[in-house]
Amino acid sequence: MKCGKPIRRKEQEYCRDCSRTQHYYDQGAALWLHREPVNLSVYQFKFHNQRRFGRYYAEELAKKYRETLLRWKPDIIMPVPLHAAKLRKRGYNQAEIVAGELGELLGITVNTKDFKRIRKTNPLKMLMPAERKRNLKGAFAVPEEKRRFLKGKNILLIDDIYTTGSTMDEAAKTLKKAGAEKVFYLTISIGQGY
């Protein structure tokens, strides 16, 4: 009910992570579990310049979560930002591609300028959950002069993969401190919570 990870028993409301963790985001969901063939597709999209996959992912998100999005009522879509150094190296932000396509499909404003990753972080895939949180602490920022645009708004964050929620939590915490009312997220894939 919180992160959208699968659970073993129908009477459970929260996965193991969400039952033990206070999240800063309000709710989230993903298209698919992060396993074959999805993980291979996301890997190609993220690291092998398969930008065209972004349209397909956005179409699937719009189809699957149309009712959910009507309930969440996002005012703005924001991709989880990459640090400038990583963006230069990769050449594109995969989350920004999906966000742009989704915004176009849904007629929702996409803001890619006012939410920044200000601190370089280590790749999360090799870190334990507690290390991920420490690694991301203070990684994001909203410039002071841009905060008025977020005041009272519902934000929809877009990213490629949700694993432990550390990225979404730090992003949501930053956006709420900057004035956002609620922060929701959609991702292409999600780890298995059970």
C-alpha cells in the first residue's frame, strides 16, 4: 500500500521494508518487478543509449496507472535528477526521458530544472540499505528562489528502479522541505519486497 512491492499474504498491507521504515514519500508504484526480462530492458535503456524505450515505458505507466494518477492529482512531474558529472558522462537522464514522455501523454507539466542533485553519490547497487541512506543524505536540493513554485503542490517523481526507497525518501524529503504538499512516485521496475 505504500511502495507497491509485492507481498506474500493478501492480508498484509505493507512489505517488510515499509512495515519497518518511515518513508517521506506518500505512495508509489512500479510497472514491473525488477527481474528478467525487465532488468535487461532497463539496463539497455539506462546504460546503452536505448532512449526510445522511454516512450514505451511512459505509455505503459499511463495505461496501468491512469486511475491512480487521477487519485494522486499530481500538479508537476519531476524526474529524479542525476549529478551533473554523471549526466555529462552518460549523456542523458533516463528518468527525465520517461518523465517528459509521461507528461506529454497526460498533459501534466514536467519540471526538469528546479530539482537538482548537488552532491555526487556512489552507485547504490553495491551498498547496504543503511549505507544507501548515508550516501544520499543531502544529495538533492531545490534552489531557494524556486521553492514558491512547489508550495502546496503534489509532485510525481519518476525514476527507473525502486530498490530500498532510499533515493525516493531523500528526494521526497527535499521536495517537502521546499514546500511540496505530497510526493508520489512511479518507476519502471521495483525490487521484490515480500
